[in-house]
Amino acid sequence: MERKLPTLGFIGTGTLTSALVTGFCTRASETPYPIVLSPRSRDNAARLKAAWPDRITVAESMQEVVDRSDWVMLAVLPKAGEEVCASLRFRPEQKVVNFMSDKALPQIREWIGPTAALVHMVPLTFNAFCDGPIVLSPPNAEAAEIFGRIGQVVQLEERYHAAVLAAITGCVAPFFTLLDALSQWSAAQGVPPDLAARYVSGFFGAVCQEAAHLDGAGLSRMAGTATPGGINFLVKDLLTQQGGFQMWADAMEPALERLTANIPRPEK
């Protein structure tokens, strides 16, 4: 007998939910999970419904999302988390995924009551179109199976360690800023702006694809691969002297502090 697919419900229909739903409907079409969206961000919900009418239902209320779903994704802004969660009634057999970056699972448990599962997850908008990493804590086989359709699930026992990796997601805007700065620099040297942007994006995209196949030792090896006197050696040396690399690691500390305000560091 064919297994019935669980219904996925999203509380909050912002940018992240839109990306994940897009991923499920385009890249995981062989497992057509039914999806229920909340009426928050009605324009986004209507657009997704129009794109995949056979897969998506837009509920009349957030409670209807909970009532119709097997897995409920909490995808609201953290500041609204307690108010939203406390207003909803969850069933003991339901399973819940938290996307709110700075919330501890015991906090959420107090708000929603008993459920069969409660996990924290860190997906990103790139899961709409590629198998980028998705942090999951604690490990959960069914959640990993579902979200493994649209990403590479990284399962961690410690919620604190999930926050460490979540801090790195703060590098998205700085990374695009770097690409934009190099694109604009190229254009200032006379390269047509659109061509410069395509080259810079394509170049770093290819480098990232190469990096995705490396382990820690491989990353260290590639970081040290620069011909003395070559331009990679020149640029790396200049950036090192100016603290350009340590600056990125230093920026992670306040990001981690914010994400772990309610999450204790595990004992060594």
C-alpha cells in the first residue's frame, strides 16, 4: 500500500516560506506533500497558490493551518513567536519545526504544549533551487527525510551548535556585498556593468561549487594554495595584513551572542 504523505503547514508566509514551498513544488515533485499556508502575507500565499493550485491550500486562519497539518512549521518573526504560538491549539500527535532563530525549544514547548516532535531547523532561501545545507536539531529521521528532498540536512544533537552554524548565515548579505563591490570595481575599469556582474557571480558560484566537495582539510589545503609572487598570493597577503579574514570570524561573535541569549552552551 502506498504511504500517505504528511501534510506540511506553514505558520507565516514570508520570504523563507515562499522559497521552501517553491523548492517542494519544483524540486520534490516526486513526493507531492500537500501544503497548507497561513493567510499571513496574503499576496505571497495567493501567488504560491496560483503557481501550484493542486498542491497548495491557503487557510482562512493560522488555527486552520494547525488543524489540517501533520507537520507545522513555525515561520513567523521571532518577536511575534510567543504571541502566535500561544494563540494556537496543537494536537499531541503533531510534529512541529521551529524556524525562529533565537528561540530555545523549551521556550516553544511552554507555548505550544505537548507534541510528538519539536525540532529546530535552519533552512535558507537557496533551498528553492539548490541542495544547500539545512541544519536540524535534534536529529529527527522523518524531518530529515522530508527536508532532504530540497537540501542537505545537517543533524546536530546540541541546539547551541545549531546556533553556531546559524551565525554563519549572517554572512549572506556581506557575501553579496563583496560580489557587488568587485562587480562595481570591474565596471569602473571599463568592463560593461552587466558583463562584470555576470562574471563575478559566475566566478564565485563556480568557486563555491568546488568548495562544496571539500572537507576541513581540503578547505585548509585550498586556502594555502597560492603561487608565491602570483596574484592570489598578493591579494591574500594584503587582506591578511589588514585583518580582512579575521574580521569575518570576529563578526560571528556578536551574531552568536544574539542567537544564544536563551540557549546554554553545552559543557565540554
